[in-house]
Amino acid sequence: DAADVATAFAEEKAEAPEPPAQAVVAGADEFTSGEQRPRPMHACEAWQELFAGILAADLPSRLLAHLGALHFEARKDAMRLFAALLRCGASAATLRDSVVGYVRGRPEIARMLLEGCGQPEAALICGQMLRACTRHEELVTLLLEEAHAGMVLIMLARHPSFDVASDAFESLHGLLLTHKAVAAAYLESNFEEFFEAFNDLLKADDYVTRRQALRLLGELLLQGEFVRVMLGYVANDNFLRIHMNLLLDRSPNIQLGAFHVFKIFAANPRKPPRVQKILSRNAERLCRRIELLPPLRVEDEDLYQDVSAVLDALRALTPRPSSESSPASSFGCSPDGGSATP
């Protein structure tokens, strides 16, 4: 029963050929895997009864509280069991409310998961558990609204440990793009706070941080559910300056990532006056910069079309007459996102 499972985790030895906890986890993985094959009714009922007992025994929370005392293989088993519970809750209607209600009723679970995401020795395990929670719309709301997971993960994305930072980006991606309507509502309500923190990732010294942040931002802004977020983003002249600076980055990948966000600014038919003014005064230099983007492959047809459309949009702007031509290597933007040519 569930009490025996808890004892098995506590006593599990790595050298045992088939520890009881591993047998339960293996069975749980098989039961909740996406394979569509017939299972005897009594087997389904037995597993659902076991999962209900595991929740009643408060095993997931207890395992998280003592995760640091478990050896590595037992930590992985705890993660697999936790993930199986969340999968079962997503697929079995009889358990869904129990699983979601269990996690919602224990705010310490979200807190412990986020704390674990910041510990190099536990980040990969806790990150997978956190992403398992994003299967459920209600838990995404909990993580964003009550646990402030978005802000915590942005902070962890700049962690000196590569494993911690990379896993934080993966979890942030799942948190924002699994249940998009929930995430969009959160971003609309917390727009300034969220993007003030997120845009700091775009200005980080670390190349990997800048690239992953650009990739996530570009994917998010182009999703239909985030259209109001996108319109708010491209209406901000300070955000425009950041991406103009990133077009000057020495890395070709950063340049292309910045272009995929910059093109939204350029294509916006309702540019606010300050955005319009900055683009107009820098139109000629921006065209020269974009024409110097890394050589495109023949198969990059969509990108060719995007570049052509952006160049047409910029050339259609009326720049202020100038007695001297500025080089394409500068837009008058400081490296920290300071003012472009106003």
C-alpha cells in the first residue's frame, strides 16, 4: 500500500536488483504512459486506488521535503512517481480533481520545487517535477499567480550553474507555452514587472543566456494567444532599443534572434509616435545592418521574405534629412539599452 511505498523509498538501496519503490515506479510509468492499449479493468482500478492512497499518505510532499536525503537513483524514482501522478491526473477523470487539489492544497510543494530548481544537485529532478505540474491548467495558474514561478525562473536563468540556468529556461518555456491562455492573462496583468526582469536576460553578458531568452521571446510573441502581449511589447520604445542593440551583436545567432523580434516592431501598422520616430531616424542605418545579416541558406525562404518585408517597411519610412551618414555599426544605442537616436 502507500505506506509500504513510502518505507521503500526511505530504505531503498542502490545495489538491490529490483527495489520495491522502483517496481512501483516502473508500473506507474507503464500505467500512465501514452500507449493506447487495453488494460484489464481491475488493473486500472488497482493503480488508481494506489495513487489515491499515495496522495492520502501525503507521500509526494514528504518525498520532496526529504529529497536531499535520498541517493541519486531514489531521487529519480521520486521524480518518476511524481510525474506519473500528474500524468494520471491529466488522463484519469476520477483522479484529476484529487491530484490537482492535492498540489493546490499544499503550497509548500511549489515552494520546494522552485527551491530545488536553484540547487545544482537537485535542479534537473525538481525541474522535471515542476514541468509535470504544467500539464494542468489550474497548476499553471497556481505557479504563476501564487508561487511567482515566472519571476523565480527568470532569476534562475542567470544562475552561474549551466545546468540550473538551462533547466530554468526549459521550465519557463513549459510554464508559458503549455497553457497559453492562462500565461497570456498573467503576462497582461503583470506586463511591466515580468518584462522588466525578462529583458535583463537579453542584456546579459553571457551568450547562452541572451540566445535562449531571444528564442523564447520570439516564439512567445508570435503565438496567437499572446497577441495583446505582443502589441504591448512592440509599443515600447525602450524594448525597441534593446533589439536594435542586439542586431549589432557579434554573434550571428544573436543577430538573427534579434531580427525575429525586431521584424514585429517594423511590421506593426500602428506604431506609437516614439517607436515611429526612432525607426524613421534610424531607417537607413537599420537597412544597412539588416542587409549585413549572416548569409542565408537557399532553403530559408520564409526568412528571405521576412528580411525583404522589413527592408520595404523601413524604406517606406521618411527619415529626417541628415548632412552625414552614420555607419551601420551604430544606432546611437548604448550597450545597456540606452537611448537610440531620438
